[in-house]
Amino acid sequence: MKRFVSLISAVILIFSFASCGSQTKEAATAPGGVPELYVGEGFRTILSTLMTGNFNIVEKVAVFGRPQTDENGRVSEPDERNYALDSYDALLVLFRSVYTEEKAEKLIEKCGYYEKDGALYSNKKAKDEGASFDISSMKIEVTEKDDKSCSFNVTVIKTDGSGKQKEKSFRCKAVCENGTWLLEDMYY
């Protein structure tokens, strides 16, 4: 009798878990829509942090804004606007915190930065176009994910130098490199 009761309890337990799983799947799917790939809040935070770092680099260091340089191209004394970039190594650490190792070095070169006598130089003039991204408006939708890579879409409000706002969307990819998630490219 005890075996029979245990068997019935096990069957009920199995069916209740199966029922919960199907309800969760249905709740994540809009009627007539494609089910969204579920990732936890922790992973969404990782992607959000990477994209915030990307947008900050784009705004202040690489595309829309650049640190001040002297007449020879040497990056001037650091300030809070340019992440205290007083050396090539500091710039490399910044870029490697957001982008893969290989891409970080290529992006630094593309942005015109180089090292000379232990100092950071730029062959491009300092600028500040005033363009920015409203990080608080950022939305992330993961489209594919496995243990080594993640494809996702980002939507964010971009304000240009004249103050005009426009919603921008990007198809992004992150990869796991040495146990850390990093972006495969710069997005702006």
C-alpha cells in the first residue's frame, strides 16, 4: 500500500512540474508570436553593462568625442570626461573591458591612438559633437544564445549635437572570452 501511495504521489508530482513548464512557456509567448528566448536578469545586466560601456566609449573617446591633445597629438592631462586616459595601457584596459582582445586593439588603431615613448597619442584632433545615447531608454532583446556567444538587439534613443532625438537599433553580438562576456564590435 505504501508503495502504491508513493507511486501515485510521484506521478502527481511529475505531472504538476510538466504543467508548470507548459504554463511558463505559454506565458512567455505572445499570441501568434515567436517565443522570446529567455535569459535571466543577471545576463541582461551583463549585456546592459557592456552596451553602456560601448556607448560611453563612443561618446567620449572614439567617435562623438575625443580627449584633448597638445599640438603634437599627445593626449593632454586626463580629466573625468576621458576616463583618465594617461597612457596607452589605460586605453587598452578600457577597451578590453568592453570588447574582445582582438577587436579592442583594432578599434584603438582605427580610432587613431598609438603609444610613443610611453605616452598616449592620437593622430585625430579632439572633438565633442555633443551626440549622446540615453542609456535609461535602452531595451535589449536576446535573439540567440549558447555558452560561447549571444546575439541580441539593442534599441536606444540617440541625441545628436543639435538636440534632435531619434530611436536607433543595433544588432549586436557578444562572445565569452576567457570566462568574460565581451562585445565583438563597436556599435553606434
